[in-house]
Amino acid sequence: MRKLSFVMVSILLITVLSACSSMNQAGVGMKTGESQKIEKYNSYVMLNNLMTGRINEVLLHYFEKFGTEKKPVIEKNLSFIMLDVPASQREVIDQAQGYTTSKPAFASADSAVTQLTPVIKDLLAVLDEMKVYYDSKGYVDDDFAKGKQLHTKLINTNLAYEKEAKAYFKALQKMDAEQRLVDLQNFKDSDQQIRYNALKFMIDAEATAIEMSEQGINASNVLELDMKKFKAKYDLMTADLNALVTLSKDQKQIQKEGMNSFSIENYVHSATEAKAAASKIIERINKKEPVSDSDLSGQFLDTTDGTPENFNSLLSTAIERYNEIN
């Protein structure tokens, strides 16, 4: 469960970006077809965000308490608040499903959404049932009998969800890679050097995060990171940031691209923090300093220096700042 959730976080970093990059290029004279493409793409990204965001949060919260085995780990004096997925956030599921038959066709992504929709609704139905059970403290009345049944039901439903989620994320990755190449070329052709380097930093920073994910690296085994492969990605990200920092101080270029100085400054600041977080991972490895047991058992790994979790958290913030560039 944890491994998938980490992969899902990385994929979130990939897909959020391109939709907003496309939107940045969508001007007043945008053609109807381009507008429809962006609307559909954004819908699929929003579904992705629901999955990697609130749904992932709810699942992790539950499984961290009861475990991921067929039989739940039940504490003697149980105290648990079941999280839920608000109805307002679920609207993106039907919205995405509605776009599967609309033009332009997104081939594998359309098919993936069609397969995913019933499975994700089944998962949410189980989570809703569990929410009622734990809110009403039903386990007090039945000595956790239904709780055990619901646990098994969630395990099975989540396995089906994971399968379709992986297919969906893979389809989005392909879409995103294609769109980012278009975005980069457009920025380059129009001499939008700041936007070009801002996007390139995000691409290479995400590649750095994905490298750790593919190696199966997290806070618990960070010292096992293959430094040669990691540094290849890290060095590209660092070069991008250096170029971006220089360009962000060029007021003539900022005016030429019609950008807001404040939004660029915020993005560069967040990008710098993300890069620094990656540097701290290198420092930890050079010092051969494992993450302490207290940090590993805590709830704040995303703020623990020298961990992939911290890097991903700060990179996520940088993406938010990127999306605000105007």
C-alpha cells in the first residue's frame, strides 16, 4: 500500500503541471478545439488529484491504523476517526467519465477512465460504510464483527482499485510527456526563456523524484539510494534552477513574457527550497546518517530533512507556485 501511494504522489507531480502549462498558452484567440482539449485534460488531471490527494489520504490513514493484511490489527482500547471523501470532491469522477466519449480522443486515457470509474465508486461506497460504522462506534456493539468484514471488503476492493489506478496513471504519464514537449517547444520558439526554464526545472525535478520512487527509496531506506543514477537527475535540476534564478532577475525578459514579478519570485523561492531538499538527501547519504526511529514512527516525515518525503512535499509546493505564474 505504501509503495503505491508513493508512486501516486510522484505521478501527481507529473500531471498537475501540464494542464496548467497548456492553460498558460491559451490566450484570447484560442480555438474551440484547443479549449475543449484543455477542458478534457484538466478534468482527467482533477480526477488524478482526487485519487492522489484525498482518497490516498483516507486509505493511508486507515491502513496505518489497522494494517494491510487480511485480518485487521485491533488495539485493545481503540480510538479511531474514519476520514471521508466529501461529496463536493467526488464530482470530478462523473465529470471525467462524461469526457470519455468527447473529442478530442485521448485513446488509452479514455479507456482507463471508463475502466476506473465503477471501481473507484465501489471503493468509495466501502469507505462510506466504514465512516458510518466508526462514527457511530459500531464496534462497541458487535465486538468488531462488522469491522472485520469491512476490513476484508476494503482490502479486496482496494486491490481492484490499485490495478485500475495504475493503468490510469500510466495513461496520464504518456499524455503528460507528450504535452510537455509541446509546451517546451512553444516556449522556446516564442523566446519565453523564463517560462521555458521554469517548466524544464519542474520536468527534471519530477524526474529526480521518480528516480527515487523507481528505486523504491523512502525515509526508511534512503541510504540505499543509487547515488550515480540520482545525481544524473539532480545535476540537471540544479542547472535548470541556476539558469532560472538568473533569468528571473531580468526585468526586460519578464516584461517581454508578460509575467508577474511576484509570482516568478515565489516560484523561484519554492523551487530553490525543493532543490535544497534534494541536496540534504545527498548530505545525509554522505554522512551515512539513517533517519531516526522516532522520525520514522512519527507523522511528519514530509518535514524531516534529507528524506524523499520532504523533497516531494516541497516539490509539490513548487508546482503550486508554478501553476500561479502569470
